[in-house]
Amino acid sequence: MNGLKIIRIGPAASVQDLGRPGLLGQGVSRGGAADVLALAEGAALLRQDAGLAALEISGLGGEFEATGPLRIALTGAPMDAAIDGANVPWNASHHLQAGQRLTLGSVRKGNYAYLHLGGGIQTGEYLGSRSAHLSAGLGSAAAAGDLLPVGKDTNRECGLVLDPGSRFHGGTLRLVESFQSALFSAEERARFAETEFKRGTRANRMGVEVLPDGPGFAAQGQLNILSEVIVPGDVQMTGDGKPFVLLRECQTTGGYPRIGSVLPCDLPIVAQASAGAVLRFQWVTLEDGLNAQARFQTQLASLRGACRPLLRDPAGMADLLSYNLIGGAVSARADPFDAGGDQ
């Protein structure tokens, strides 16, 4: 079976796609890739569906060997990457021939990197998704010796690059009011938007701690709150008033008060913010939030058109023969105006 064999891998890598929506009633949150923008970028670079699964790698990379010819793309938090020892650009697509090895170092900024394969990773499905959801007991972490099998790759285009954007250094997170926002006074909600936060060190695929520059935030009667439905993006206050922004693998219910909910399109900023990165919150209306989400979906759809050819030095291209180098070639001796001339 054609695919990519894992020679070595860091401790926090797993196969992820867009997750499994619609199962909150059964106690399973959506899960899926922490950075859906990176998932879409890889799909654009490989000219394939954004719903296909990729390998999500957190922190430390690894080494991989192709069992046959493959197209790959690298997106998300940038790492040092090399094919058979030759460095290759990030946020780009590349060819791998059988036996070639891809090496990925540690993330240089951000948290989650993505390794995409042409045809998508075709591991087994659980409840309609290939995503590992470890807190729910679905799937498993990637391990040395695993084979990442690929599906049928119907496209041969490769050697593309895409600008990665600026979501790795924190930024402004737009949020809307949610079920429990009214439990926080108008003054507390205003102070929340005026406060500068820093991304804390306590973080995983369930949520990210954000530390305020000043006192925490308390809800009225917060000790009497009943457990309610939780969704990714909810900003939950712990007992000491420190917020956590919940991510794709968050729990399905909870009793901590929630001041609001971050727009789904801004969650990649939270997921990729490095420890210590500055984050701010901005209240928006539900209408403005829906418009922002629609613009984000338009951005995702336009990624394919934003890809451009990757300029490489032919002298350093070990896979040179995998490219079409003679299409449109003409004779130097022919008269360009003579249709029957020497071609």
C-alpha cells in the first residue's frame, strides 16, 4: 500500500480532518484540526478537497519515508523541513519519490504544523471521521512504525507556494455574547474588552489559558450555575477568574461561567498563538459575527487561486524528472510565422 511510513515522531501528533459534527448529544465534541485554515491551505496547495485528513504535529516533528511516489504539502506552524537532507520551503507542495525521507524539526513559531498527502490520509474512520479524538477514546496518536496510507491522488500539480498569513503571534479575537454573558455585569464585560491578555503555558487541544494583565473576572452567582452545552470558542472562567478559550476537542458540557464565545474563524489565532503572545478580545454583534464568518469561508475558497509557482534552483532538484519540462518547446531554427516550417 502506498503511503508515508513514520520512522520517528514527536509525542503529540495525530491524524485530523474537519472532525465529526452533530454528536454533542452523544457526548462527543466535534474535534478535528486545531487550525482549519492550515488544513485548507494544504488542500489548496495539493488541489484537493479540504475535508481530507492530514497529520497534525504539535511541537516536535519527526522523520518519514515514502513507500511510493507522493505529493506532500507542509502548512501551519513552520518547521525546518528537508527531503533527503536538502532543505525545502514551508507552506509549499513537494514531490517525494519511493524511499525518499522527509525530516521535520521543531516548530519555530506557533503550535500546530500539518503534513498533507496527495489523496489524503486514508486511516480508518470512527463515527464518520478519521480524526483522532483522544479525550473521547477515538483513534490514537501517531507512532513510529505506523504507515499513513494515501487515497487515490487524481492530481499531479505540485511545486506551489502560499503566503502563510500572520496568525502565529496572537492578535484580536472577536467574540459574541452567549448563554451566560448576562451573568457578567456590563462593567465586567467592558473591562474584558479593554484588558490585554497573554497566552499561558497551560494549553492542549481542549483549550488555551489566557492570562489577564490585572485581576480576573467573576460572574454573579457563579457558584449556582448548572452545567450547559459547550462549544469551541466559548470563553470559560475558572474559579480564580482566569479565562480559558475552548478549542475543537473541548468537553460537551460544563458549569464554569462563560463570558462569551470567540468566532470560529478566529480560533486559528488562539490555537497557533505561542506562549506569551498578546491576545485581545473585541465584542461584535451576532450579525457582524456571521458576516465575518462568511468572509472567512470566502477566503478559504479563494486559497487555490492565491497559490503561485515555487521558484527553485534546478541544480538542487533531485526530483527534476517528475516535472514537465518540455511542454510548449519550440525550435530555435523555425520561422514562427511559417506553420509548415521546421519544428
